[in-house]
Amino acid sequence: MRIIFILLLLIPSLLTMALSLEEIKSLSKTNLDNAIDLFLDYMKKHPSDPELENVGEFLFAKKKLVEKHPSLSREIISEDFHGLLEKLRDTEEMFSEEESPLLEKIFPELKSFAEKLQDVEEFLSSPFFWKLGISLKIENPEKFAEDLVNRFLEDPFVFSFEVVEALSKVENAEEIAYHLVRKAKEIPLKEESYSYILRLFEVAHHLGYSETDELEEQIKKYFSISAKVNASGNVEEILDEYEQLTIPKEKLREKLAAVSKKSKVSEEKRGRYYPFLLVLLALPFLSARFRASFYRRIGMKKRAASIYLKLLQKQPENVKLRLKLARLYEEIGMHEEAMKEYEIIKKLS
């Protein structure tokens, strides 16, 4: 009876001693510390096993990364690469370039993941790749920039903050920026394309493009004039700037003509403005939305935008309000702010 009892006590240790290196690796997915203890014991008994070095590096890579990044321990220990990517998307955690080789020992798919980032669609779907400590250089920056521009023309939301940040992390980001500018200049010069062209210049500058370009300056001036027309309605002050524009400006000309026509009000019709004055006096007692709408109609669009911003502080998920604010920003010429609002709308929708 005593012998049976001793055998029962020894069976777990006998089974443990029988574990192979592969089984120890597999155990590390659920119990890393136990796996490391078993590995050390195995190493004493089988010091000449050729796989000792590989398995040892694998286990201690896990241990080192878990100690450095405890919030990612579950994904690291379970070797859940997809889960790790999702976690990195929603956290401030990131791995250093020095830690990238340790990750490769745990996640063999990391290498193929990095290679796929040469494709624009793969890149856009994984803008947090740099948090893995990956050092990325685009092999064909010209083709990559061309694909980016084509994708952007299909979907103006492509250049989100996350994507632009990811592009700036690429080793040859300046080369991509140069080709983005070159492709921007190839877009047909139409007034409805100006916001797209200007956005490409903005992204290029974020990636390190530092040259001053005449086309960019002309488009900025175009939007500046448009904003001034909306704000002041004083056509005479703007005509000199308008005449200096060398890019197509037919729609801007039509806007100037319309504002000029409205400003020429005869003396007999000025009496019509008394109701307007009464509304101005009553504004403090009217709803915020009415005031914003009123200011927008009379051209005080920055004032209207400030009211919408205050409303959104109380109703941050109100898509209709954000859409109105985004369109106001476009009319004012604040295109970067408009793009940010459209990105928020996209996430809320």
C-alpha cells in the first residue's frame, strides 16, 4: 500500500520529466513560468539537445516582453498575433525597434506581415504597424504614392490621422512625399479638385516635403479669397487678389458677382433691413441653433462655427451638427478642420 502511495506521488513528476521541448513550448501558451522551470530542468538532463538554444530564446523572449509590457501579456503568452494588433490599435503601448527581433521569435508571421505592407491596401488596413517596432522602407515609392493617390480620389477619408502618422514612420517617407506632390500636379486642374490637391500637399509636408510650390500657393489663395468673400462681402477689397489668380476660377468669379449684386441695394429698398435689425436685437433670446443658422446666412460663418462647437461639447455624437460644422469649415477655407470632422462623422456613422 505504501509503495502505491509513493508511485501516485511520483507520477506527476515522471510525466513532467517526459515532456519534450515542443510540449514545453506549447505549455508556455498557458503557463509561461511553469514552462520556463521545466525547460531549465530539461536543459540539465539534456545539455546536448540541438534545439535547446532555439527554445530557450523563444521562452525568454516571451518573459522579457511580458515583463516590459504587462498590459499585452495575454496576447504575448498565448501567441495571439491578431489580438496583439487589435490591442496596439487601442492602446498607447508600443515596442521598440530593439524589441522587434524578440517579437519575431514569438510570432513567425511578423516577417510576412511586414512584407505585405509594401501593398497600399495592406498598409491602409494596418496603420499601427510601427508600434511593433518594424523598420519599414517602401521598395517602390513611386508606385506606392500613385496607388495612394488613386485610393484617395476614390475615398477622401483615406488620409486619416492614423494613416498619415504611419506614413511618416516609413524610412523613405520623403520619397513618397515627393511622388505624392508629383501625382497631385497631374490631377486635372478643376475648381472641384482643389481641396483634393491641397490635401495631398498637406500630407506631403507632413512626410517631410519642404519645397514651396506655386500651385499650392495659388490654391491656398483661392480658398483665402473665397473665405473673405463669405466673411466680409466687400468685393472691391478682394478684386486685386482675385486678378492675381492664374488657376481656373470661374466658380469664384460667379460667387464674387453674386455678392457684388447683393451689395448694390438701392436706397428705396433699405427699409427691408429693419426686420433684420430686429432679429439681431432678439438673437440673445433665441436658440443656439437658430443663432448659428442666422449667422451662417448673413456670412458670419466663423461666429456660426463657434456656436456649433459649443453645441457639440454637449452633444458630441450629433452627426447632423458635425456635418453642418464640416461644411462651414469648407466654406471658410479651414479644410484640415473639415477633414477631421468628416473623419469623426465616418466613425459615428
